Amino acid sequence: MIWQALKPYRFQVVAGLGALVVVDILEVIPPVLLKFAVDVVTARGPVSQLYWIAGVYLLVAAFQALG
């Protein structure tokens, strides 16, 4: 019954659900990146890895700011 009512709005429903998935993924990435950064620092890994992690972190933050 609900699907009949939503049928004219299929695109909006699919787009909304897709946006919800993207936002949820973007919310999970920063803590994972922070874990990787801490692991690199505590293992005395190369600083170049920290630059990559920081760059990805900033990219994710930019995408979150757009939303």
C-alpha cells in the first residue's frame, strides 16, 4: 500500500536513501582515519603516511561540509 503511494516519487525516494547511505559512510570514516593516524605515530611510521591520512581526512570533512 505504501509503495503505491510512493510510486510517483520513486526517484526522490531512491535519491534520499542513497544520500542517507553516503552520509552514514562519511560519518564513519573520520574515526577510522584517526585510528590509522594514531597507529602510524605509535609505530613510528613514515610521516608521509600521516600526510595521506590528513589529506583524506580533510577531503571527507569538505564533503561533510557540503552536506
